[in-house]
Amino acid sequence: MFRYLLLTGLLMTFFATNPRGSGPAADEGPRERMLAAVAADVAHNPQVLGRPQLSAPVLAAMAAVPRHEFVPPELRGNAYANRPLPIGHVQTISQPTIVAMMTDLLEPQPGDVMLEVGTGSGYQAAVLASVLTRGEVHTIEIVPELARTARERLRRLGYENVRVHQGDGYKGFPDAAPFDGIIVTAAADEIPPPLIDQLKPGAVLVMPVGGQTDTQWLTVLRKDASGAVERHVVLPVRFVPLTRLEGD
């Protein structure tokens, strides 16, 4: 309990000193409650990360990113609830616990270059960009309107190390490959081979795998120095499907 109270105090200080995280004062209570819920979920599922707490950089990123900026105006009152919310176009902004876990599982380092498939509102990209600091996030979205609004939102909020692309994320983004990590925020029956090909040796891919009528499993794939891959499942989840451009 003392450790949690100390962490909460540190996060409150972070809110006060980080311009991206500084929303209206009324948001601080809900944001703290969201962080407490995320911390509790991680502690109750230590098998996911191999430890009962998030890394310090991921915790700081979750505290800093103003989630209320990434949800529709009519849902801002629920922005810091620890649950997914609809963002239009039959898409969602993921539950904060899942965002935090997937980010941590990527093992991000400050200078990494990473790919996100499924930009959505841009929330996951913002969290990842906050961890990378000197690195870069390429994020690709198949829905043109979501790609446009996410690009504008991230630019307005000052996430200068995020590059938003519109296109078919199944194919990855070969122009910037290979990547230090890849995160996919939509589910497919199998991990797309182009994404595995675009991983650097030693890099990690995190993705929900499974059909819409099956159990989906959050899956971690690691490519070794020889190019061989090893994968393991860590948690049952529920994501929207990974969609393809017609004709592909």
C-alpha cells in the first residue's frame, strides 16, 4: 500500500509538470482512478508482464497522455473509465489496462522506431510516443477519416515523433522497416507475414490473435538473431477485426 501511495504522489507531480498531461483540474481525480484500476489489473495478472507492475516509463506515459482528447466529445465524461469506448466507424479506443500492457510487452526503449497497425483515435500511438521520447512511431490506419483526424489531433497535442499513414496495415509499412517493435490493435486469425518480415532481429510484435467468434489471445512474438520466431499467449482479449482493403 505504501508503494502505491508513493507512486500516486509521483504521478500527481508528473501531471503538474508535463504539458501534454495537463488537462482541466477536474480530470485529475478520474485520471488517478484510472491509473489505480490499471495498476490493480496488472497486479492481479502478473503472468502477463512477468511482474506485478508496469515499468516506470509506461506508467509515466499512461499518466501523461490526456485520454479525454482521444474520445468523442459526448463521451468525455467517461474518458478515464478503465474500459474501451466507441470512436465511430465501428472502431474503439482500447481499455487503458490493455494499452498499458501491450505497450510494456513491446519493451520500448527511448530511441526505438516502432510500427502501430490500427491508429484509431491515436491514443495508443500517443502512449507509445511518450515512452520512446527520442524514437519514432509510424502508425497506419485503414479508415481515411480516422487517419486524418488522428493526424490532426496528434499534431495539435504536440506528438511530433508520430507519423500517421493511411493504408492497409496488414502489409505493414515497408518504407520505414525494419522496426524495433510492432503493435497491432485489431485481431486477425493469424499474424500477418509481412509484419513478421518487418521486425528487426530481437524485436517484439504484440497482437491479438483469433477470430470474432473465437477466443482471442493477446500474443507476443519475438524474432531472434537468426530470423526464427517464438510466440506465446498471455491474456484472453476482445478486439475489433483487422480489416483489409478490398481486392487484397
